[in-house]
Amino acid sequence: MAQLIIPSADGAQHDFLALGALVTRLNPGIVPFSEADSYALHVSGGEYNVAANLSSCFGMNTAIAGAMVDNPIGKRIENAVRRQGVSAYYRRFAFDGVRGPNMAIVWSDQGQGVRAPVVFYNRANEAAARLAPGSFDWEEMFGPPSAPNIRWFHSGGIFSALSAGTAELVIEGMRAAKKAGAVTSFDLNYRAKLWAAASEPPLGADEAERAAQKTLRRIAENVDVLVGNEEDLQKGLGLKGPDAASKDKLDPSSFFSMIDVVIRDFPNIKAVATTLREVHSTNRHSWGALLWLDGKSYASPVCELDVYDRVGGGDGFAAGLIYGLLRGKSPEESLRLGWSHGALLTTTPGDTTMASLDQVEAFADGGSARIQR
């Protein structure tokens, strides 16, 4: 079985590069959309969030490759990316003043108590969906295998679902990363609505799922580290497994039972990780995480979360896990850092971290919420 090999930091320009769409998330807080008069704006993106977390909390040198529209909303997003300390490789698009192209909007409230959060999108004429093979000079970005610029390359299922071009771009980027000796990771993040809407012509749910599986399986052939739960593995990759809807959400056995199926179809994959979440109410969750790495299985503790804003918790987990692996920490330590950081991220507003490394390490080591003086 192939082992996960972490590239050296010596001479690398970036520890981590994400490929994905940058979006604005408009959040009315706990007020339902139909009654809201104001919204908080968070700059987000499933792939970007990991880069921002690694930079802001963990002090790593990170970058994002994505689309940028030259209008005031684009400028707002650029400013936020810069404040997070994330370097940017943008493919720029001119705005026509009326129709776009646009930076996408995700509408997502926080819910409250028995009222679940609501998420919907406006991704019409999204600039990121225009990205395709050839949009970036991967050779220049990654550098030669003898002197690689980037240690870890990451993308995800949300970006891949935007268009046929974005999926092919992910494959192109993954292959370039492998050639340069970087670790590759992919968060399946299967979103049925996105895959159905992006199809040309639009497909029904079953047809869209089959089309998504065909694409995601091609991507997975180039991946070292896969992030996804049982439902992602089944719906996104078409793998057989237990009924994800009926199982105990905190039971690790069904996830680990799927690993043999994953490795049978994708022997290139060296690690698979996921979060565990039992939702008791919008604001009360049980939280855990799992990791299979180099043939061994690891489970985090389970903690009870008082959730302020759940969006981005999975990206927070991925960032902590990747940080641990890049720093050469043990699988157990890396998993606990991801679990801890994902938990802390849900205690603050927005999609990216407001936690400090000291807080993450303290909670990962068994710390409590006692006042810090």
C-alpha cells in the first residue's frame, strides 16, 4: 500500500494552493429571509475557506486560484482575501455593467432552535463557471519537481459542479500537482442541486447523480487525500455502502467499512477523512471526526457543540487536519487538530476562522471552556 509522503517546506513558495470559486455569503443571522432588512456579508467558498483558515489560524503560506470580476463586489472579495493573508492567482473577467459575469451569491441564514438553517444560491452567469483547462499556467505555479513551489493542492466538489470546464480544470490541476510532487486533496462536498442545475441541458435528479459520479470518479483517480462522509462516497462516487440516512450519525463503523470499497476502486487514495455530526437542534450538535490513513483507522473524541453558525465547520476540520499533516504531526494529533478547529469555527459568525492556534491546540489536548485569564 502506498504511503502518504509530505513534501518538504524547503524552498516552497506556498504550503497550500486551493482551486475554487470565491463567493459572497449573505447572512441575515437568525431572522428568516422573508423578514430580514439587513445581511452580514461573508467572503467564502468551500475551497477558499481551507486556504483562509490555514493562513489565518495556522500561519501557513497559502494561495487561491479562481475567477475574479472587475467590479466593486470583486474588489470587496479581493480585499477580504488579502486581509486573510492568502495569495491570489486570478483569471480576471470584465463586468458588462448589466448582466455580468458575476461573483456568485450564497444566501444562508443561521436558523435557531428547531428552525433549521436555509441555504440557496444565485450563481447565474458566474465567472468561476467560465474557468476551464488552460485558465492557469500550472507549470509556472507549481515549478519543476526538482524545486516545487507548492506542497499541497486542494479542490472540491462544489467547484467541480459549476460546469464541465471547471471539472476538467480540476483534473488538469490535479495532474500538474502530481507531476510536481505535491499532495492532492479533494472534498467531495456533493451538492445534488448544483450538479442538476449545471448540466446542459438540465438533468433530472437521477441522471444528474450518474453524471456527477462519472466526473467525480475521474477526479478521484488523481487524489491522495479524500474528504467526504458515507453519503458523499455513495452519491458522489457511486460506491456501495450502508444506508447513510438510517445509521447512527456518530457510529464510525459504517464509514470505516467503506474504506475497502474506496481503495478497491481508487488504489491511489492514501487517506480518507470525514466529520461526524448529530444535529439535536440548530444550536446543539454532537461533533466528532474520523481518519483512515496509510491503512490505519483513527477516531476523535465526541464533544457537544453550542453552535453559533454551522457554515464552514467541515472546511475548518479539513484545514486543521491538513495543517497537522503538513507539520509532520502524528495521524492522531492531526485528526484532533482538525476536529478541534472545526468545533471552534462553529462558535463564531462567518465561514472562516476566528480561532487562534493556542485555542485549537488547547481544545485538541482536552481543554475546556473555562475562562482564560
